[in-house]
Amino acid sequence: MTRVAAEAWRTGSVAADEIPEIAGDTSPSVAAIYNSAVAAWAIAAAWEAGALDELYNRGELDAVDFAARHGLDAGSTVGMFRALSAVGVVERDDITIRPTEKFYEVYRTRSFFHWLSKGSAELFRQMHHCMKIENRTGRYWERDSAAIAYACREINELCYDSTFWYAVNRLDFEFDVVADLGCGSGGRVMDMLLRYPGTRGIGIDIARPALEVARQKMDAAGLASRAEFIEADVLDLPTRPEFGEVDLLTCFMMGHDFWPRDNCVETLRGLRRQFPHARRLLLGDATRTVGVADQDLGVFTLGFELAHQLMDAYLPVLSDWESVFEEGGWRLIRTHRIEMAVGEVIFELA
Ligand SMILES: C[S@@+](CC[C@H](N)C(=O)[O-])C[C@H]1O[C@@H](n2cnc3c(N)ncnc32)[C@H](O)[C@@H]1O
């Protein structure tokens, strides 16, 4: 719709069905924009409900039967699949649901949708509030830390895990105690303890709900005696005797919280002091995109970068990181550039 047509409709001089389409417009229709927003919620819900896995594994499901087996309201469940169908993620023949080709890409990237529509829902709901300068003091925004941790577990697998294990496998020393900074729900600590039986793990995070999930998971896996979870601010860590035993540090998807620059240098120095025997820090994080046209942004980048602008959190570019290590007391041994969704990188620091 052109501005002239919109004005003609608003003033009642044309009927709604007489409004011409804009010739040659290849951008998504307004309906597609709206339906995509609804579908993002539906993708997160379908993941949580187990519908994405079932479609992936079985290739077809009956929405009403699925609802009955999972204790879900049949109408809402069909509605959820309808939202997925509206954007071409599934095909729907009444209550029979089948994956489309696009489904498999959504299946692979479902954690980004969950991150957006569950973990970050409150932040985006309050976008205007967060934009207002007068509000941007103290903790003016909210997110669901347990939901973020849930999504991050899979984002990790997708973006970082293979490179992370590659870096761990080629460490030139054996470690006894690993500490994971900003550990979230403890997935990395758990994976390390499972893979390296003689070791112990410490997870540190500022978010109590995520730590509670981590402790429960360790209990369930029979690993509680080898793991400790500490609620603390990584940017201002207290001194603890067990930190002196740590020989390997990992920190994934929270390094950007070290910034701005002066804070980052201070935090890196602080880690050297608090973990005096740490021989390596594996630091994996996203870096800010540079020079990508708005229309070419892939899944996650836009949500991730806007969320951090709303939270007033600086996202460093690669060269920002490279400029702080030496001053922060660490030597950069190797940079692994992954760049799957948001300029992911893993720095090996000694
Ligand atoms: C995006 S999640 C990543 C979680 C986990 N590292 C992973 O790779 O799945 C970031 C985590 O860092 C934690 N975090 C953020 N700032 C922190 C701080 N200053 N001190 C401790 N934890 C922090 C958050 O609570 C959250 O659990």
C-alpha cells in the first residue's frame, strides 16, 4: 500500500478491497511479518512440547492425538501448528501435520527462537521502556534467566561445541579442576565431568534460577559430589580457597558482559588474581556484526544485537577483544573463528 492509498482508505475515499498492491515490492507482506511474529512463539512452544522432535523423528503427526498424549488443549495445539503452517514451517491438512523443507532449518535453529520469544520476551515487551534514557539506570530490564540458559545449552551445541572440544582435546596439560564462568544451567561443567572422569567442576553464575537447574541436573546425573555451583558476579569475584585449585577456566556466551573496555581489562586481570593456577582460559562469545545490510541479516543477529542495545550492553567486535588480552594479563594463543550466527569466536588464552 502506498502512502497515498493509505490516506485514501483512512479518509474513506476508497474501499479496503480497492487498494492496489505496490508494484515490484519483494519485501515480506505485512501479513507475513505479523504471522512470523506469532510463529516465533509457536516454534518455541512446539520445541518445549516435543512437537518438533516428533515431527523430525516420525515425519508426520496428528495434532489432536499429539495434544491428548501430552496433556494439551486440542484447539490451542492445532492453533500452534496453524501458526507454523502460516509461515511454511509445516504443511497442515486439517489435523495432519508434516514437516516442509524449511522445517529442518527451523529444527536446527529452534534455540534462537526460544531465546527470543521465551528467554527475552519481557525485554522485547518492554522495548519502549528500555529505549527511554530516563529509565536506563540500575537493572531496568528483565529476562527469564532459566529460559535463556535452556536455549543457550542448544545454541552452544550448534555454534561452539565442536570447536570447544577441539580446543580442549589439544590442551598441552592435564587439568584437575575446571571453572566455568557464567555457567548458566551447568551444561558445560556436566559435559566436562562426563568426558574427564577424574576431574572436578565449579560453575559460577549470577542468576540463582539457572544455578538451581544446574544443581538439579548434577544430582540427577550422579555428579553432585564432583561439582560445586556458586552464585557470584564474575566481574567482581570474591576470593575462595577452591579457586586456587582451578587449572582450566572456560567462559562461554558471557564475555561481552566484561565490557566496556576498562571493565574488561580489569575483569581479565581479576581472573588472573582469583585463579592464580589457571593455565588456560577458553573464552567463547559472539562478536558484533560489521557491514551486513539490514535485509541480509541471518537468524539471531538482529534479535541478539537489539537485545544488547536495549540492555545497554556493549558488544565488542573482534578487534576490540584482540586489543585487551595483553593488558588484561593473558596471552592469546589462538583464535578460532566460527561465525555461524553472530560472529562466534573462541579465544585460547594462556
Ligand atoms: C548467555 S548465558 C550462557 C550460559 C552458558 N555459559 C552457556 O554457554 O550456555 C550467559 C550467562 O552468564 C551469566 N552472567 C551474566 N553476567 C554475569 C556476571 N556478571 N557474573 C556471573 N554470571 C553472569 C548469566 O546469568 C547467564 O547464565
